[in-house]
Amino acid sequence: MVFIGERCLNLHRITLSLLGLWPYQKPSVLRTVFFFGIFFASLVFQLTVFITTKYDTEFIITELTRFCPFVIYFLNYNCFYFNSKSIKQLLEHIKLDWKIMEDSEMKIIKKYSYIGYFFSFSVNILLTLVMLIFTIIEFIPIILDAIAPLNESRPHRFKVSYELFIDEEEYYFLYLIVEVVTVTIGIYSTVMTGTFLLTIGGHFCATFKIASNLIKETVTENMIQMPAPYKIYFMYRNICRAVHIHRRTVQIISNMSNSLTIWYLPLLLFGVISSSCIIFRFLNAIRRLNDLSELFVSFSLFMAHFIYMFIANLGGQVITDHSSEMLKSVYNTLWYVAPLSIQKLILFLLTSVKDYKLLVGGIFVPSFEGFSTLITSAISYFTVIYTMRE
């Protein structure tokens, strides 16, 4: 894909290509087997812990806080992998937008594209630092054994429980490598696909903005002073382009959300369950305060889940707000001084143009209200879990 906005998607092209998710690159069989094998093995070997360990309610909840995020990683990876054609169509749509826009409109698109690129780049740097810190924390016992050895090796506690049916102490490095690799791939795939969708959402916000600006410029004082033939031509042209851009944007967003419906329904479910379990684990860690490592992990999981949910819903809210700007522009335009034919078109727009709300899974609208619904649901599940535990 070669077009003027390619540099704004360069980071996602590199990272998604490494993950085998870039739609313009056909992933090799070896790479596909590797990533699906990683996700599938991580889920299976976490479940096998219940075979070899005596467990109670608290143990089950703690394991769910480790298991559910990996289910989310796996579903998210499948969502992008099996919808590569839809994502490719989405990028082709953006490519066409960059070609048909005028110079003044391109400035708006570039502004939103650079914002998306800066946000994705910042998140990528932050994520790299977090994963580096996580890896260092996991290697601390080995580093301390080398620097200040004791009579016995320091205890090794993994943040993710695996049961590989081999001795954990003897094959410690194998357990450590499995943990670091699976966590890194899972988090990177989820975060980078998420920032990719936010970047695409920023482009749609730009096209909604362009459509509303065209309506604002339809009837102005300068336009009214033009000769009648030119005046009517430019007014018709602005209205037609605004409606065309708005309609194309709504259609491609609807097609994309429909193609992802089958995957985002279970993602929402596991996201809420995981959040409620993490709340329970975090409150337990605060109550005990005798294990700083557990408190750090619980707090990190707690913040990561709710920040991710908030940003995802914020993106949906921003798209909804930008889509409503066209209707506001129609209401605020100087329709009463326009020619009669233009007045009829504007009145038609008032009755036909509606706010567009992004619908995920056919039932959920990402917005501030949707975020509060997810939080309320997570707290409700937490209440049930806490009651069962008591």
C-alpha cells in the first residue's frame, strides 16, 4: 500500500507484520502456526494447573485474573487474523479518501493522522518500557543469586501459572521463557491492534469534520454575494460532497463493526469477568499488604484493564461526537438567505441526517455511558464473587 499517509501507519505496518496480522502481507504457515501455538498452549497449560493443584474459591479467582486476559489476547488476535479482508478494504477506503480530498481538507486529515501516529508511538514506547521492567522483575532472583548468592536459591514466583508437567525448579528457565514470550506477544498484539483501530477512528473523525465544514461553508456571506449561477453551483457542490463523504464514512464503519461482531461479543464478556476478578484480587492484595510483588501485579492489571476500557470507549464517544457535528452545522447554517432550491435541500438534510453511533457486537455502543455500564457490570460481578467467597 503506497499513498501519502503511509508514514502515519508505518509503525502499525511493522508491528502487525511481525505478528502476522498486516492484511497486505500473507503470513507464512510457520508464523501462523507459531502464534496460534503460543496462544493455544498458554491457555491449555494454565488450565492444567487445576489438575495438579488443590484449589479453593480464592485460588480459582486468582487464576481467572491470569487466564481471562489470555483469552482476550487470543480472541483479539483471531478477530484481526480472520478479518484481514475487511481490514484491507478499510485501508483501501482510507487510501481513496486521501486521493479525493482537496488541499484544505487534507490539512484536517493530516492533523488527525499525526495525532493518531503520536499516540501510537507513545504507547509503543511506554509498552516497551513496561515489558522491559516486567522481564527484569522476573529475572531478579537469578540476578541476586549471581550477585549475592545464598546457601539456597531464592524462591522463584511466576506472575502467570503454568503446568508443563516437568520440574519447575530444574526447568526454571523454560518456565520463565514461556511466561515472558506469551505475555509479551499477548499484550503487544492487543495493544497494537487497539491503537491501530484508534488511528483508523481518527481518520473517520477527520472525514466527519470535513463533511460538517462543507455544510458550514454552503451558505456564507461571501457565497451569497456571488452571481446566482456560481452561487447555486457551489452550494450544490458543497452539499453533495458533504453527504457523499458522510455516507461513505458511515457505511465503511458499519461494515467493519458488523464483520467484527462475532468476536467482540465474547471479548466484552471476558473483559467484564476479568475486570471483576481483578478488582477482587487487588482488594485482597491491599488488605494483606504483606506481598509487595502481588500488590504491584494486581495494581498493574487493575490499571491496565480500566485504562484500556476507558480509551476504547473514549474513541467511540469521539466518533459519535464528530458524526453529530454535521447535523449541528445544518441547524446553524444561514438557510433562510439561500435560494429556494438550496433551502429545500437543507430542510431535507434536517430530516434525514442523524447522529451515528458506533455499534459493537450489535448490542454495545462505545461511549462514556458504555464505559460506566462496563464498570457497573464489573462491580456487580465482583459483588457476586465476593459473596460466593464469603
